[in-house]
Amino acid sequence: MPLTIANLTPPIVNTHTYLATTGRRAEYAPRPPAVPSILVLAENSVVISPRRAQEFSDLDWDVRARAGSPHDMHVQMPTQLAILLEDVLSA
């Protein structure tokens, strides 16, 4: 049987978090954005550490987070995400 998320033991409930925390990603160095850019993070992001978020902020990224938000906030909390981005969406 091929290895898939569905047949792992124990079953994976949050596929996005599983992939984000176990995926092998190449190291990268944040760079300043070419245009004004926003980085939206979950409260306790499993992808971007607080140190890395500060590096982005120091490079003039607009880093935003919402208390209590999950990794897949765009799916589970679309209204709260829209509120977090209200200034951009209404421009």
C-alpha cells in the first residue's frame, strides 16, 4: 500500500499542520519585498518562528497575526482574516 496521509497511524487530523511541521524545506534568508507586502501568520505559526517573523518585519514586511488563529486561518476563519486585512481590502 502506498504511503499517504490517510493511512498513517495515528491518523492525521490537520493535514496542513502535519505537512508544515514535517516537510523538508530549504533554508532561506528573508529579503525586503519588491512591493509593499503583508505576511499573515497564525498566532503560534508552525511555519514562521517569532524570530523569523521579526526578521521579515525588520525588512519592512507588514507582519500581522491574529490571537487564537490556526495555521489554516484562511479556511477556518475567513471573516476574521478579512477583518485583519480590512485596510488592504477596502483600499
